[in-house]
Amino acid sequence: MVHENPLLSPSTLPYRLPDYARIRPEHYLPAFEWAFTEHLREIEQIATSAAPPTFENTVVALEESGRMLEDVAHAFYTVASADATAPIQQVDEQLAPLMAAHEDAVRLDARLYARVRAVHDQLDTLTLSEEDRYLVERHHREMAHAGAALDADDKARLSELNRRLSVLTTTFEKNLLADTNELAVVFEDAADLDGLSEGELSAAAEAARGRGLDGAWVVTLTLFTGHPYLSSLTNRRARERIMAASRSRGSRGGTHDNRGVLRDIVRLRAERAALLGYPSHAAYITADQTAGSPEAVEEMLRRLAVPAARNAAAEYAALQEIADRSASPHQIAAHDWAFYTEKVRAARYDLDRAALRPWFEAERVLKDGVFRAADALYGLSFRERDDLVAYHPDARVFEVFDADGSALGLFVLDLYTRDSKRGGAWMNPIVSQSAMRGTHPVVVNNLNVSKPAAGSPTLLTLDEVTTLFHEFGHALHGLLATVTYPHFAGTNVFRDFVEFPSQVNEMWIYWPDVLAAYARHIDTGEPLPAEIVRRLHDSEAFNQGFETSEYLAAAWLDQAWHRLSSGEVDAEIDVAEFEAAALADIGLDHPAVPTRYSSAYFAHIFSGGYSAGYYSYIWSEVLDADTVEWFRENGGLTRANGERFRARLLGVGGSKDPLEAYRDFRGRDAEITPLLARRGLTA
């Protein structure tokens, strides 16, 4: 019965937060089925209307449709990524083809497309606001791009491809989660983990207890190839075991092997692109992004790869010198890089980053760092709502208030790793802001920080501090966008623009007022010494050869797979050989500098939304570095600067062309010089 399913009536909780305390896994599929039917009924009314197509009866009506489906989908996919228990995974597998079929039923509806196109053809004669006009343009473009203009036979084939791809991408993610959990590295002797802090050992022991391995220590794997512990573990064999486990995910045979899955994904994406009139999936994806073409992406990646590889080679030589002088000389391997990098950093800058963790207690970083910067820039304040239950006990809910005291929305923070959470870090909405619907935003940040034993503080690495600020930049985009239509809410912008605001938010990590507030020793309360802060600044460009190379390698690998035409994809292609050839082609095949993600665990592109778009991080960083320069030139952390950034960029969400929004903010197009300087890629 409808009234027995909490997903099938509007939530009565503040901000329409789903009533997760009442929602059970068995509620989701019936809710989706009901919402699919309701949405199709709404679309049928629009498509069969006897009235001539207008902005109101077609485009606005389309925006108003599907509200129940959006609510159910946001509630479910939040859980499916952050707490994918076995019942939730079963729902996800059953749902994937149903969702693909439903999306195609809407965006490929010829009658609906004809009405949208008719409104689009009248644009120059209509009196519309800028947001209204852009809404028409985007709906028309997106439907055409999705294949709405194809004939019936091609649409049927397209829908079958979309259905199969939805199943494959879900399978890829399920395999990766299972293999990541299976490959967590078990240590029987704490001596093997020499170099880890007390908190890190506590987290490893807690992970072991969670698996029923009392008296052991378990190191769980991160999504990317490396691992934070590699920088401090003194036992070379321990480092090697962790790196080997990480790199073998999805490619060691058995039921969780992703190589066949990813080959099928690449093949079907290439076929779909051809059906839609594009030479490759990369061409299809970039055609509706700010980059415009794979060639533009390639030009940037190749331009950056040469100096990055040069710098990485110089860094390698410095590491090898230290290894040669050690008690047991050896060739630097991938699992050695982070460890010896810290030795070089210590020698050059007298800086031990691992020793800084006592200054980065998670609660203080959050409240006196992340929240403090948001207050200084935008006047935001945060109050924890212990009375509101999220989808998991570790997920905390904060109410967000604007500078005038008015309620803005909810922010949910889910900090800790667990076996049911996918790797990496991300932001997603649970409720999207929309003036038309009268909804306020509810956004989530997920990280994968190891959880210490009860009673022990959570101490972050500097990289985890960066991730927290970064993901909160996405959250700000979701919280501060003020748009009429849900189509433009929050981070609903072009994929190669979406990382820009989050990268900008990283600049406040080292801002003096912010750093002095949050970077305080867990035991003494003393601030991070000024001399250490200076050394951190001095070392900002350190190891950028490695970091840029590993990122560019992954971005290029993404392009290499997705620039294959349908005639070039071999069902038996050897994944390892393909990777090696692609990395050699761009000169990023240094054996000690592995790609940040290898294909079989490259979730961003094979189960996430970054296929042919992983380049977007560096693409967005051009805007980011240019914006950071603007902030510094104009006084930095001030309300005036924050309000300008909010009004002209964050606040517009996706309601205008992103590069136009950037020019409105900056007064010109972005320049690449600040990025080159930041990453040490100048001559």
C-alpha cells in the first residue's frame, strides 16, 4: 500500500529529508515503480496536449514532472554509494536496467521532443528571462544529444545499449567494492606496521575486529592506486603488499574481475556514439562540455605531460640517491615512492608531514576550518541536528543558516570508511534547491577516513584535510545555488566545470586566519608553529612531477579507451597491454609512477559519471588557479570577495553557460599561467 511506503509521500521532516529511520531496502523498488508510472503519466499529458507548444505548457511542465521520482532516486542513490549492504546492492542491480529504460522513455519521446523543439524554434520571438531561455536551450540540446531525433529502429537499439551499459556499470562498481574488501591487507604482527601513528594502528586494529580478526591489524584500501600509509611504513615488504593488493583489484581473475566488464563497456559506448553520429564516445561526451572536442583535451594533456614527466624523472633521481645510500640499497619501485619522498622532503624542508596529524583533529578541522572559512566568505553558520537521522549512524546532519539568520538547508557529513561504502570522496544532493518547487538543498559529503577505536580522536592527514575542504566546496555549490528550476540546481553544470568551485575552496586550507584556528595540537592546543607553516608553503610545488604525472596518466588512459571507434574495439583486447601502450604514447610510463587509477578499478570512468571526462579536474584547475590569484589580489578571505564569487558563480548553479559565468566573475577568460606555476610546469 502507498501509505505504508515512506518514500511515496512527501517527507514531513525538515527540508524534506527522507525519513531514513522508517525506510527499509524493500521499500525502494516499489517506490521506483510507482514513481516511474507517475512520471510517464505526466510526460504523456505534456506530449499529447492539444494546445500549441509554449514555454509554460511544455518546458516548465517538463521541469515540474518527475518530482516523486527525483525524491526517491536521490534517497536511494545516496545509500547505494555510501551504505551498499547486500539488500541495497540487490535493489541496485534490479533497478539499473529499469532506470535506463525509463530515462530513455522520457528523453527519446518523439512527441515530447517535437514540442520542445517547437518552443526552441520560437526563442527569438518569446519574452523570456535569461534563465528561462537557457532552460529551453539546454532541454533541446540534451534531448537531441541523447538521441531524440533518431528513427524508431535506432532508438530501439539505443535503448538496448543504454540498458546493457547500466547493468555493466553497476556490475563494475559491485565487483570493485567486493574486491577492495577482499584485498584488504591483514598483518599479524604490529612490527610490520612500524611507522604508523597510534591512531593509525588503532584504526587498523578496529578494521580487523570488524572482520572478526581480533589480535590482527587490517589495512583497508583506498580507491586510488597509492595509500596514505605508504609514506610512513618503514617495512618495505609491508609497503609492497599494500601496493600489490591495490593494483590487482579487478584484474586477478575470479568472480570480481572487471576486465571483461570494462571491455564490454568500452565497446558498447563506442557503438552508441556511432549510432548518435560521433566517431567515438570521447567525441560524444566532449561535444556537450566546455572542452568541445577530444582534440582540445589531447592538446592540453600532451602540453602538460612533457614537463610533468621531466619533473617526475628528476624527482625519481633524488629518491634513488637516498635509496642507494641506505643500509639495503635497492631500485626505487612504486611502493617506495611515497616513503622516500618524505625523506627528501624532510631533508630539503625539514618537514615530516606524517608527524603533523596531531594538529589536524577532524572535529576542529571541520568546525574551526571548513565552517569558519564559509562563515568568513558567505556569512554561513552551522548547527548540528542530533534529532535528524541520516541513512547511517556515522552520518551527521547540520542545519545551515545564511548571514541574515534565515534557514538555508542541511549539510550531511559521512566521514568514515566502511565495507559498504564505495571508495573515494564525493558530494551528492538528497534534495535539490528549486524556487519553482519551493525546496531547500540537502547535500551530503562522503569521505573514507579510517575510523579509530571508540574514545580515540580522529586525526587527519594533510591530504584528508584537503579532501574535506575540496568536497565541502561541492557542498557550497549545492547549498548556495539559487535557481528557479531543478534542472540547474547546485552542481548540475558541465562535467568539466563542476570541479572548479571545489578546487577553489582548497585555497583556504593555508589561509592564515583559518589555519591558525583549526591547526592546533590535539594535546596542548598549541597552533601549528609558524616555521612549519612556512615550510609547508615552501614545499607546495614539491613532488608535483609525480602527482601531476599520475593524474595525467589516468586522464589519458580514460581518453585512450574512449577515443576508440566502434571498429577499433576488440572484444579480446588485453587490458594491461592497452594501458602500457597508451601511457607510452604520452610519455607517462615511468615504472615507479603508476597511473592514479588502473582500468580495472577506475570507478570514475567505468561506474561513475566521468567517462571521457576525467580530464575535467585539470581543465577546471585552470579556472581554479586563475581564481585563487584573483582572491589574493583582492584581499583574500573577505565577505565582499565571497559575495562576488557566490553571486556570479556559485549562486547561478547551472543556469547559464559556465564560461560566461566565469567571465562575469573574473572580467576575462581564465589564463593558464597560474596553473603552470602552481604545478611547477614552467621551464
